Amino acid sequence: MARKPPATRAALLLRRQGVAFRDHLYRYRPGGGTRQFADEFGVDEHRVIKTLIMEDETGRPLIVLMHGDREVSTRALARHIGCKSVGPCAPASAERHSGYRVGGTSPFATRRAMPVYCERSILALPLIYINGGSRGYIVSMDPADLERVLQPVPVAVQR
């Protein structure tokens, strides 16, 4: 019997906002990341978007959306947002800020409101795959809807 998609806070918010999206369930493996999903579904990892919870030097959390096959230049991001440094949150801290377990972090309906920074080239893709708020659950959607719902700050910080 096929698993049903989870009723996550992210999925509920997307429905309330009228976002057309498709559910994609996969077998979560710790450390599998975006590559695991891309391989399992036969999609380009560049279109699988990772949601990173980071913090500046004062501990202020922020969300960064990045292509699955790219890394964030934290130096460029810090320069862009006008702070001294930016780095990833510890897993427990990321979970506390987002309300999601690491490996299932969605940028939608986070526990705490945080600024969202999105790699500019993500918004030009025809379709993206992004975490739906649970380990093993990805949603595909038009990036225009991501932009409408989250109103992220576009940045060019990939490396």
C-alpha cells in the first residue's frame, strides 16, 4: 500500500496560499541529501533545492535556499547581508528555529519567522523540488509560487 503524503505545516500553508504542488515521497537516508532524491526520481540535482538554517555572528537565524549541487559562499552571503560572518546552525539550534527535523526542513511555515535568502538562479528554473516539511517528503512547484509565498531576498552566493 502506498504511503500517504504527510500533513505538514508546510503543505498546509502551501494549500492555504493556493500553490499548485505535487507530492514526492522517497526513502530518507541520513546524509543522502539532495543527491539521493535526484537519483531516485531521475531529476537534475540542480533543481532540488536545499533549505539551510544559518546564523550570523550574533546568533540571528536566517534561511538560505540553494541548489542541491552547489554550496553557499558564507563570506559572500555575509557581505551581501551586511554582517561580519554567517555559518550553519548546529542541528539542535536549526530544529529549534525552524520547528522541523534536520533532513526534513522546509522554508514554509517555520516555527520562527526568519529572513529568507534565495540563490537568484533558483527563481529562473521552470520547476523546483523542495522539502515539504518531513524527512522523505519533497514537493515540486513553480518557483514563482515560492517567491510569492516567501518573498525571499535574491542573492548570488553559490560556489
